[in-house]
Amino acid sequence: MSTFGGNRTDAFERVVLPHLDAAYTLARWLTRNDDASDVVQEASLRALKFVDGYRGENGRAWFLSIVRNTCYTWLKAKNSAEAEPLLEDALPAGASSPEALVMKEIDIQLLRAAIEELPVEFREVIILRELQELSYEDVARVAGIPIGTVMSRLARARGRLVERLTRQNSRSSHGM
Amino acid sequence: MECKECGPLLSRAVDGELDAAQRANMEAHLQACAACSRERDNLVALRSALKNKALSFAAPEELKARLRAQAAGQAQQGAPRRPSVPWWRGLAAALVCLGLASWSFAHFTAQSEQSVLAQEVVGAHIRSLMASHLSDVISTDMHTVKPWFAGKLDFSPLVTDFPEKEFNLVGGRLDYLHGRAVAALIYKHRQHVINVFTWPADTNVSNALTAKNGYNVVNWRQDTMEFWMVSDLNASELAELKALIQQKDAR
């Protein structure tokens, strides 16, 4: 049974519009590109096509999962290296070197660059958890992975970011 | 609990996703273990840095408008057929659209050179930050940096330094943009890195300030030299640096 009775503008306003900033942020970070707007437009088109199948429990997770999948389709279409499956990470989660520094002042542009450097599967869980503030369950729903994978990817992604930022800190204290 | 068990759980701990027993065991371990304790502090600091609003984006107004129109367009598919319109109205409308289309095409072709170059410049800026390859010649002395470019470029770039205004020259670098070798001068203003790319003018682009991927891009022509400045620093302070550079002779 259709929730919105075929009125697409109404559906748009309830199912897409409230989550548009989150969708755009996710698309910008996943595609790392100006194409974010086009990807979000494509996702919105799909969402409105499938809105009749939407049961209304968790609109944000529902729309963001469409956006996420559209991004991956776009990445594959661009033959992007990002679409390659994640290779085994050499850095074990939770590794801390004896010289690990406490991060006092984290430079925002270094952080931005560090996030951009992450493989897409790590970047997406960071964006969904930290920027969109989704629960582990919702991250799992949007990314289409089990919760255990969410936890391990988050741990590794965070570990990589810390490692990247502390490495940068120790470089800049030696005159870049 | 040992470090081996503690490590993988730290991430869940900072998310508050451990049960009481795990939390208690971990706290006991952290009391005694400086390395895991430091790792936990690093994760907390990282999470707090990630709350920075500058990492998120607002959907552009233009996108919102496009999506509304798209949704409305889909809604009209089931609408009743409109009454027929006099044939000459259709022709007039077509001519207006054609005029508009050719104006848009000309306008956007000129716009796109600016947009494409701005995108390239932002890419170069980000890469310079990512690979920690900010400078080839690290020196705050412009009399060291300027001669460094000799023999590497077919032009001599304007090298300036404004320590009294806190725009500090940090170094220089060779880069490649717009199909040619260019000079990159790197400045720091407070914690912000600013790349100023310069080369002999060869574009049809007018002076502009744009934003791409969250970075501000300012470009201008000065004494037959092209200048492109990129930073996450705000536009008004970038304009200050531009004004300071414009007071110097670029040739």
C-alpha cells in the first residue's frame, strides 16, 4: 500500500528534503568531486520511484542508503580505483607506536585531507558515524554491511586518521 | 584485560558501546597502561575534531530547486492534457528558448574555463597538503626562494613575504597546472596554508573569487602574470593577501 498516494512533490518534501544536507555531505565525501549534486539528483529520482515501497520507519537511513549506493554505482562507472574491493590493512586496529603524540590542536585541513585519503569503505563509515551521527545499526543499514564490520571498519578508519595526524604533527614540529 | 584485547575495543568504548563488565575491565587496564590510555585519548580528540561543522556541507540552493522541479515534473505525468495553444505561441516560445540556450552555451563555455582551472588548482592544493609535499624549497627568505626557481621555470615568479601582517612565506614548490609548469608559493596565516600559484598569463579568465570543495579560490591578473590563490582561509583575509601582493611589481 502506498504511503503517499502518488503525489511526488509531497513525497519529495517528506522523504528527500529533510535529509538533503546529509545526502549532499555524504555524496561530496564519497565522490570527492563536483558530481555530488548530480549523484544526489539521481538518488532523489530513485527514491521517488521506490517511495511506494517505503514503510516509513527510518527515513534518513532509507534515503542515505540510496545515496550511498548511487555513489558506488557512479564510482564504478567512472572506473574509479575506489570501487576496487578493500585490500587487507597492514596496520592492525589499535596499534599505537611508542612515539604516538596526543593531538592537541588538530588542523582542520589536515583532517579533511586525511579523511579524503581513506579508502572509500573506511571513509563512508566515518562520515556516517561522525558527521551524520548514525547509530551502529543505521550505519550498517546504509552501508549494507553487518554491524561487526561497522565496528571493525570504524576502529581501523579511526586508527588510520590518528596515525596520519600524529605523523603530520611530528613532521611539522620538525619544520615540515 | 591485556593490550591485545583492549586495542580493538577502544573504538567501541569511545562510542559508548561496551557493556558494564567490559567497561570496568578496560578502565582497570587503562589505569595501568600508558600506551592504550594515550590511544584512547587520541580517539576522543579525533571524535571531537570530527564534530567540526566545516567538514559538513549544505546542499546548494540550486540543487534543491532542481530536485523540486524534478519531483513536480514527475507529479505531472498523470495530469490531464492541457488545452491546445495557438501555433504561433509555440514558435515564439521555441525562438526564446533557442536564444536563451545559445546565450547559456556561450556564457557557460566561458565560465567553464574558470571552473575547470579552479578545480585543478584546488586539486593541486589538496595534493600538496596530503603528501606532505608542501615545499620543494623550505625557506622563509624570499631571496632564497626566488632564485631557486631559476633554471626550473621559464619565468621568474613574484615572491613576497608579509610577516608583519602574519602572512608568512613558508617555501616554494614546482607544480603543474593548466598544461604547464607553474610556481607555487606557500604561505601560512595562523594555522591556514595558502598556495599561491603563478605563471605568465595565458587564459581568458576574468578575476574572480569562487569556492570549490570547501576551499576559497581567488584569481587575478597582475602585470601579465596569472595568480591563483587557494586556501580554506576565509575570503576576506584572502583578499587582504591579494591586496598586499598587488602592491608589488610582478614582472
